[in-house]
Amino acid sequence: MNTSHFTSNFWNYYIAVIVVVSFIGLLWLILSQNKVKLPPKGEDVKTTGHAWDGIEEYNNPLPRWWFYLYILIWLFGIGYLYVYPGLGDYKGAIGWTSTNQYETEVKEANAQFAPVYAKFAGMSVEQVAADPQAQLIGKDLFDTYCIQCHAADAKGQTGFPNLTDNDWLWGGSPEQIHQSIAKGRIGVMAAWGPALGEEGVKNAANYVLSLSGAAHDEERAKRGDAIFHGPPANCFVCHGDKGQGVPGAGPNLTDKVWLWGGSEKAIIETITNGRHSQMPAWEGFLDENKIHILTAYVWGKSHPNGADKPAAVPASAPAAPASAAAEASAASGSASAAAK
């Protein structure tokens, strides 16, 4: 594709001209103010003619040190613009860019710390989760890449799952958590508002509330039962015939864990408009050793002191990602907005 159809060199020249004219203007300014000379010895210095409350200003020349310092800074600016980019699309004598500087620094940091990460590569997730040094590293990684969605305490927020409990849509085993972090997850809950109408949505929402024992309208829940088991909605395909959830498809609606909110209003909004969320894939951005440590850190958040909790997702379920990630997305695919 010819990018010239979409861009113009005008702005490159525009910026370059402004920079050059500015340098010329600055040089003219200092030279134009350097015409005043010291008076002959024995003569008084004249004033500028300005007076403020009886105070007059001497018309002294610029201090020599100040003048030469200004010239030095001006020359430094010229040299800087020769070495580094600053004149339109001129790349600079050394070809510096913020991108290649970043890549160089990352490469140096990886080389420096690679042995530290590699130390844990041969250890199991459970062993890494029990290692104090690895957990400090894992916390640093989590605080850098994960807290924006899952919060500093890993307990999540609306739309982003809690990683400290045992409710997992894609599975909470070390392998499943690793896959979630490495590959990411995408969860989609269809918008049923147009198909069900306002009354149908309210009926379905009350049935969903009844599944977890929450306060609901019995009559609406009965009508919602028919909608849930379809047609037209057929919610049970993703959420199971009893709302118990289907690993990797739709969350459990019978517990009290809600990703998007468990109030009638929140559930109605989820059913009406649907949900879409995505856990980014960190593979390629983070190397395997970092993902391994991060997996152990996330797994450890729901297994304090290595405690073995019953798996929320059967081992036979497709290897699913981890907590944060997958849940956030697939959970969004829940008709009830259930968490993970």
C-alpha cells in the first residue's frame, strides 16, 4: 500500500522550519542585546531611562559568563538536533529511537535476570508457589501486569474475576492457569434482549436468581424456567440443565459468585445486552520462565500454604487458563453474569 496517499511531508517540513527559525531567532536575540559596552574608566554607567518609585535601572551590558553560557547552550542544542531526531522526520546521526532504546534495555535486563528466573524453571508450580523468593518475583510480575484488572489483592472487581477463591470457569489447575496466562481467553455472552423482550428478560433473570437462592419473584421464575431450558434462549447449553455451569462455556449460576453483579438489575443488564470480555495472551511478551512463576503466584493465591482445594473444573475439562484471565472473559458469557 502506498502510504503517501494518506500522509504528507508538509508537517515534517513545517516542524523543521519552526525549529530552525527558533534557533535563528534565539541567536539574533542574544546578539541584539549584546551591543551595550562598559563605559570608559572613570565615567558613570548610564541608565535605561526607566524609573520605578525613584529606582532607576543601569544600562549595563550582559555579564560575560551569562553570554557565553547562553551561546554554549545554543551550540549544545545544534549538536543535539544533529545526533538525535528533532527536525521533522530526520532520524538523527545515530538513528536513535525510543523503541530501540527500550528493546536494548529489555534485552540487557533479560540477560541480567534470566538466571534468576531459570532457577525455578525446573520446579513444579507447587514448589515455586512455596518458595519465598519466587513469590516475591511473582508478586512483582503480578503488580506490573495484572493488578489493573484483578486488583492489588487479586480479588478482582466488576468484570474481572477473583483469583483468591476456588471458582474457576476455565479451570484452576496449574496447567489450566498457565494456559490462561499464556494463551488468553475470550468470553462472549449473547445479547438476549431483542429476542426475549423486556418481560422475557425479567422472567429469565428471576429464574437465575432462584438458582442461587436469592430473593426473586416466584411467578416470574416459573416462566423464566421455560426460557432457560428453551427455546428460544436455551441457556442450559452453556450453563447446564441445573445452572451448574459448563467448564469453558458458561459459569455456575447456583453459587453466589458473580462477575458482573448478582442483583436483579445487573442480571437483567447482562441478559439484555450480553457481555464480552477478553484476557490478553501474555505469551510472546513474557517468556516461559516468567509465565511459570506468575502461574505459581496465581495458583498460590487460591491455595494458601499449598492447601489443596477441590477442583472446581474436572481434570477432564479442556486445559483452561487461569484465573484471572479466562474467567474474566468467559464469565462474561454467563447469562447471570456469574463470576469466573
